[in-house]
Amino acid sequence: MSTTAVISPASRPPASWQSRFAALKSRGATDDDPRIVECHAALAYWRCRRVIDVEVGHLTPADADALAELLRTPTDSRSKATTT
């Protein structure tokens, strides 16, 4: 039985995740490969992190709590229309 270690996205900079993704794809890894899935998740983390780092000073505590709740209970984004 093999186990896969879960690596924190913050353990590597985004460029490292991008390089890993590119290397795996160049070797024929498919989109459902757990390593590719891990890269996608890590890169999503870093995209969110960049936005949060820029906007954190502008959020009220209530808005921050609402965003945190969205991350805890994700929904299908296509099922809800949002306007800003």
C-alpha cells in the first residue's frame, strides 16, 4: 500500500509549483494524476493568497468572515449568479 504525503501549498513558491506542473505535463501526466491535481490546488492557493495580501487591509471583519465561510463550504460557482 502506498501513501502520498500532503504538501502545504505555502511550502513552495508559485514558480516552483508552475515548474513542477510543466515538468509533469511534459512527461505525459494527465489532468487526473494526483500530482497534477496537487499542482492545480497549490496554484489556486497562491492566486487567492496574492489577492488576499493586497485586499486584506480593506476588508471589514464581517466580510473576512463571510469569505472564510465561502472557502469552508464551496459551492458550484455556475449555480449562483453574482453581481458586483
